[in-house]
Amino acid sequence: PVFEKMLQSSMTEGSTRVIQVDDFAADVVEGFLELLFTGTRTSTESWGDMLRMADKYQVDGVIKICLASMLSTLSVETVVPYFGALNKLSHLEDVKSAKEEVWSKVESNKELLRKFIDAV
């Protein structure tokens, strides 16, 4: 909905038909667009950042893909950044559920729990 409104408005995006995204890294924008158009992502990096971008631009389908991917790729390397992204978006019901599921996995895995405790 956000992209459509931007392109249909009298704002710069509406007249130029270009949406410039400056608040996310290029690889995050590329991954977001790949998810948006194909429903898949070739790289498993940046799920938390893509989740934040999907929330900002209100793309529910991409939010769901990001959450599912975060749950399936949870590891010692990803637990802290994933929790950071989930905490920022805890106003979303799907995110609340995913956060509970991630926490359950962290509680049952000593290595994940150690990494999480070391980070806080």
C-alpha cells in the first residue's frame, strides 16, 4: 500500500516514478525486492533488516516470509540481530508470535542462550 500511495501522490515519487530508499543498505533493498517479486531469497542474510523494511512499507507477505525464514535460520550468529529486529516490531501480532517461538528455541538451546546472555 505504501509504494502505491507514493507513486500515485503529488510527491516526487509520483512525478518521477522513482522511489529512493536511503535508510536501508543496498543488499537489504535488493533482498527485499527479490522477496517482493519472487517470494524467495537466494541469500539468507539480512532477514531482520528485510523484516524492518517490509514493516515500513507495509508489505505483509514479505513480513510473513521474513519471520518464517528467521525461525528456520536461527543460529548462534543470528539470534542477537533477530531479537533486535523482533523487539523493534513487537507491535505486530505475527512478530509477537515469532518472538515467543524464537525465545522458546533459545531457552531450550544452551548455545543460543549463552550467546543471547553474552549480548545483553
